[in-house]
Amino acid sequence: MPDRSFRYPLRWHVMDALERGADILWPATFSRMTGWLLAAPAILLVGLLVLGLIQIGDASMHVLDTSTFRMSEAYTLANYADAFTSAVYFKVAWRSLLAAALTTALTLAFAFPYAYAMVRTRSATVRKALLIALFLPFFIGQVVRAYGWLIILGNNGIVNDMLGVVGVEPIRLLFNFPAVIFGLVQYMLPFGVLMLAPALTAIPEETEIAAGSLGASWPRAIWHVILPMARPGLIGAGIVVFTLSLTDFAMPAILGGGSQDFIANAIYDQFFRTADQGLGSALALMLVALGSLIVGAVFTLFGAGTLALGARK
Amino acid sequence: MRYTGKGLTRRGLMRSAMATSGAALVAGMPAGRLLAQDEPEKPSEIIVRAWGGSWVEALKAGVSNPFTEMTGITVRHDLTEDNEIQPKIWAAVAQNRMPPIHVNWDTTTNATKSALRGVTEDLSDLPNLANTTDLAKPVGLDGYPIVNTYGYVYVLAYRPEAFPDGPPQSWRDLLDPRFDGRIALYNDGIGFHFPAQVAGGGSLDDIPENMEPCWDFVREIKALNPLLGEDPDFTAWFQNGEIDVACTISTNALAAQQNGVPIEWTVPQEGCKFDTDGLWVPQGLPENELYWAKQYINFAISQEAQQVWLDGLGLPGVVPGLTPPEGLADDPSYPTEPEDFENLIRISSEVQVQNESEWFSRFKEIMQG
């Protein structure tokens, strides 16, 4: 005789109810479409972006009529011609690319030892301290951090005050290209470390011990063993830092003194200063194309690194 | 040109209501006694876009607070930059949405773009316009899509310590190598083009056909690595000892001086640009809110409001008989008589608007090079 005192746990009832509800909302006959259902949010997000790009693409093919401040009806590639033939946009694009490359190289150079120390340290206190130091800047926005550097590096700032103590005249540390790079590297460092840390965690410490037991010094083990194994992390971090730097607006605007514009600043100028949405849109699309081409080339040559999320190249 | 897409009936109603209500408003009647029968329903607040710092404080003291006292309508100030609110208004009008603000305090050049685009309401029925000078009328536009509210000068502001022999006499004095990295200009070059045209050996009559003398002088200045920024940057740079000279609006120099920054200003022999700011109302407001937005502007061009508002800004208004702020009566940045304008350069907004993009591009080309 069955035991009638037996009762299913409550959570089983809850799960059964949820399953019945799911059956009503998404019947088993739809199961072949489940993959699409899961992909729907991503499709929606990408779809919205594509719609926006189509609108920007459309706007980019109309020139501004300064007698009415409306876009012309006729379609034309004049905005692209202006952008390609303008010395100022070439200069600004070249500066953006150079700055993004330098920022990526410097950020990775600083981020690797930081992430390595954070992953390998045996002291929980040191690890926590490094994590806190890493995350603290996230609570301070980019603009505020840039203004912080204005205070620290200004003619009357702390650095020049300290130089004054040893008899050095105030030096102009701000409003030039190196100041922009400095601000960008400081801003990008947490991104670099956070992208690198999982890749370094995945490298067993035993590999270093093995390299040492075979006679490799620690620097040689880092160079020949850890760095190659950390390549996916370096590529992932590099792509994130490069794309963020390439499209940055605030650092060149605040630390550049007005003469170190990036492409994003030029786009802002067209949209908001001269009200030329056509040229602004053309520049925006060219920035998207430039970034996509470079990232595509990196993916092709070196793979997507940790951004591939374990997928084979 | 189209300043309003609404019917004449409403315009007629507005005009008749304003003709009677305007005088009452300016006379400072208490809110409860203002046209109890004719006035449209009052909104709880109106939103006025303004520049921050001393600019908005002066507007509050001279216009917004008295307006609230008289009408009971709260005035909220939106400090979005003028060039950033512009596309938002344009988009709202294009999409038949309610605009984000009721009144836009704008440069006349920027406002002219909106007028040419046809997104501004007609303000020609404001009763207080009858008491204003020609400065209130936007040049090159039909009617009053904008009401200019005061004029201002892009002066040469300087640190007296950097000029021990007295104020600079010419814009060319800035070419001294000791000012390398110590000059500041607006990042779009605004205010500097026209004196640069003269300093570069050109003529104002050649604007806009031949601006090469201007660009030549800008190149000479570029060799001295000037800083490029906005109003707040100039104050900060003067305060932090980053610059010795700047081409900036006299109000900013005055505000910096009042905040203890050692700064003076002058109009060099080549002259300085004189321009105006104004107020305008975007299309798409409900009728009652449009009425009160126009009342706000009508009050802003009353003598009572102008006196207090422009005392705060240190600028000459558009109503005769204003008393200059202390110390500015004979100042070149406070022109009131015809002879005061002899050394000031005024180019029509129409010319500026149509060539701004080209000038901006040339200026950037030099400065980013």
C-alpha cells in the first residue's frame, strides 16, 4: 500500500507550476525555436543599433542648407568627400589612431604586472587592496578624473609645487598630447587589468614552477611561458582598450587644451557647433568603419582572445 | 519664412490679451490681479535655458524671481549648453513633440539658425518692444523671431602683471614670444575672427569674401600654442595662472575680477567684436504656456528687469535710460552712445550664420594642425 503521508517538497510544486506556465507561453512544439528566443534580446539590441546606423547613414548623405538650416533633399556623397579631403579630419583621425595605439601599449604594459600581482599574491589582504585600488576609480567618472588631473598637473598644481621646492620653474604639464595619453592610460588601466586577470588566473602556477625547475629564471619564465599563455587575455584587453580610446571624447577635450581633438570631438563639433548633422553623421560612420576594420584585422590575425569566450579560432 | 505654424485666430487672441496684460505685468501688479478674465491658465512652471554661474544668477535676480513674484509661476533654469539644446528643440519641433524648454536664452547667431529653420515663435506682438532700441531687433530677419536683450564685447582680457607697461594696445602685441602657451581663445574661434582680420592687415569690408588676413593672423597666434576653451575654462585658467591673455566676453572677465582674480580688459586699436544675445520661444508649446513664455520675454525687456539683470552681467541693454553698473560707465565693454561703437566690430548674424561652418573649419584646420 502506498505511503499517503508522503508530500513533495514545496519547491517541486513551484517548479512544476513554472514548467506548466512555460508550456503555455512557449509550447513544446516551439522547441526548435528556443535558440532564437534566447537570442531575441541580443537581436533586438543589435537591431536597434543597426536601425540607428541606417538613420545616420541616411543623414550622412544630405548636406546642410545654411539658408534654412535643414538637410537638403538630394542624396549626395559630398559630406564623405569633405571628410576625406579635409586636412583637419585626416590629422584628427591620425591623432586618434596614434593615441589609441599608444594608450593600448602603455595600458597593457602597466596592467600585466598589476594583474599578475593580484592573481599570484598569497596575501588575501594585498589582493583585496589591489582590487579596491582597481575598483575605486570606477566610482569616479571620467570627467571628474580628468578635472582631478587639471588640479594635480596644473601650473599651480601639486606636481609643480613639488618641483618648485627643488627650484624648478613651473612646467606646462597639461594641454598637450602626452597629457591626453596620460589621462587615457589612467582611465583604461582598470579595464586592462580586469580583462587580463581571468586569463592569468587560468594559467596554472605549476607551469612557472616547471619552467623554473628546468632552469629558467623568473623573467625568462614570464617572457617565454606566461606571456604567450596570456595572449588571449592580452588580445581581449587590447581590443577593449583600443576601441574605447579611439572613440574617447572627454580626455582630449579636457586635457588637450582644445588643440588635441580626437574624431569624437570633431563629430561633436559638427552636430552641436555648426549644426551640420550630415557631416557629423559621415564622420561618425567613418569612425565606426575605422574601428571595425582594425578590430576585424586583429581578429583575423590573432583571434579574438578572451572575447571569443572559449570558441575556437 | 515661417515663424509659427499656428492659425491666425490664436495670434489675434494672443495679441489682444497681451496688449492689456503686458502693461499690467510690467507695472508689477500682484499675481492675483493679473488679468483674471483674459489670461490663459498658468502653468506651474516654465523652463528657461540659461548659461550657468554669474549669468544665471543675474537672470534670476533681474527677471526670473520678479516674474515668479508677479505671476506665481515658478521659473526653472535649464543649464544645458546653448548648442546642445538646439538639436533637441529642432528634433522636438520636427516630431511635433513639446519642446524641452519654454524660453531659450541664446546667442543671436545661434538663435538665427533656429529662426531660419522656422522653429521659433513670432514675438513681434510683445508690448514692451515699443520701448526698446534698434539693438533689440535681429538684423536680416523678418519680424521678431528673436528679441535681442543686450549687447556684449569680446574684449582682450589680460593679467596686469603680464603687462607692466600698461594694457596691450594691439592684438599683435600677443605675438610676443613670452606669451607662448599663455593665450586663450574660444575653441571655435568665435570673437576672434574679425579683429584677427584687421590685425592680419585685412579689411572688414572683405568679410566674408576674403578672410585670408584673418587666417594668416590665426596662424601666427597658433605658433604660440594658444589654449582653446569655453567661458568656464578661461576663468579657471586665469585663476590657476595658466594664461596671461584671453579673447573673451567682458562679462566673464568681470565675473572673474569680482571673484578676486587679478584681471583687466581692453579694446585694442583693431577693435573687438560686438554681438548680441537674445530670448526666443520654440514652437510646439501649448497655447497657455506659449502665452506665459512670451510674457516672460516681455518682462525681460522692461526697464525694471533690464536694470537688475544687466547690472549683474555688466552689459548694455536694449532699453533707453538704464544706469550703467558701477565702474562701467566709460568702459569700452559697455557701449551706449554711437561714438562708443566706433572701435567695435559688428557683423550681421546673417553673414555669421551662413559662413560659420566654413570659418569654424578653417580655424580648426589651423589649430589642430
